Amino acid sequence: MTRRNRKFDIGFMRNRISFYSQEAVMNAHGSTMSYNLLITRFASKESNNQSQFYAIIAGASFTNQTVLFFTRSHPTFFPKKDMFVKNENDGVWYKVLSAQPLEDPQSFYRIVCEKLEASFIPIL
């Protein structure tokens, strides 16, 4: 497959994204949600076309802002639906809606994410 036929350009992996897992931490006043850093990867970011089938299945709609991240696969890490993603370039947080390995090229993941509101400030 030539470089022009790819749906994304591997050379444009200029977004540093960090994956976080969410956990509840017990304290004297009850429980607090905490976010633990799992891994940081380079990825390419694309705006999502709402008519794409995999985005609709993942939960994309016209009311939420969804984006696609393409990142290389890692031997010990697979993105899951209950994870959160922070784009380190602009500081925007996303919730993972779905993650699928790509068929061509095989060493990449397509991650559909929903943008969280600007008031979302997690405890790290």
C-alpha cells in the first residue's frame, strides 16, 4: 500500500497523548476520584466524520465532539473503553469510546474519543 492510499499519515504523529485510568480513593470525607498515568504515546489526531460507521457504533453523535487518534500498538498496552486521554499539546481531556486495531497497517490502533467539558479538572 502506498503512502497516499493510507487514511492517515504516519509522519504526522505530533500529538503526545497520555492514557489515564480512573480509580476511587477513600479519604476521611468519603471517596475521591483519582487518575493514574498508564502510558504516554505519540499519535495523529483527526476530526471525526459523524457518518463513519465505527464512530456511530462507538457512541458519536452530533451533540458531542469526537475525535480520532491513531497510535502505534504497544506490546503490553491496549486502550480500553474506561480510560481517559489527555492531549499534552493543548491540555484537552477525552474519554475513550472505542479502540480497534487497524487491519492495514496492522501495528496501529484507531481510538475514538469524546471531548470532555472544559470544566473537567481531574485529581492526578
